[in-house]
Amino acid sequence: MKRVRFSEHALFQMRERELGRGLILNTLAHPDKRYRQSSGRLVTVKHIFKNKKTYCVVVVSEETPIASKIITVFVTSKIRKYLL
């Protein structure tokens, strides 16, 4: 796996949303879906269960040959939007 760096914004969002680095790294390593935005950023999505509900963890990153820079992370209940 590439080296992973987190932007200040991503770290803030992780603290606010109580998302651990392990969850983010697991999403990057074992995604359910990956796609590129028109800006070239990579969107990585993983399906999770939390508090007896279904969610998606969404990680937006900028990729280089040697590293991934995490721009932002969030959790959403909009499964269809991100996984279909």
C-alpha cells in the first residue's frame, strides 16, 4: 500500500465524525467501489454497519505514484448514491 498522508481538513473531519485512521485505511485497502471525479480526485467507498444501521464511508484523495493524500472523509446513509 502507498504512503498515506492526511490533510488538516481530513483530520478535522475524522475528529468531528469520530472516524478512526484504521477505518479510513481499511476503506482504502478494501473498497467496495472506486471512481475518479472530473477533477481527477479518487473517491473510495466502503459499506459499513454502525449502530445497527447501514452507511458508506467515503474517502476523497489525490493520488501520486508514491502516496495518497486524503482530502476529506465522511459517512453517509445514501447507499444508492455511492455504491450503485
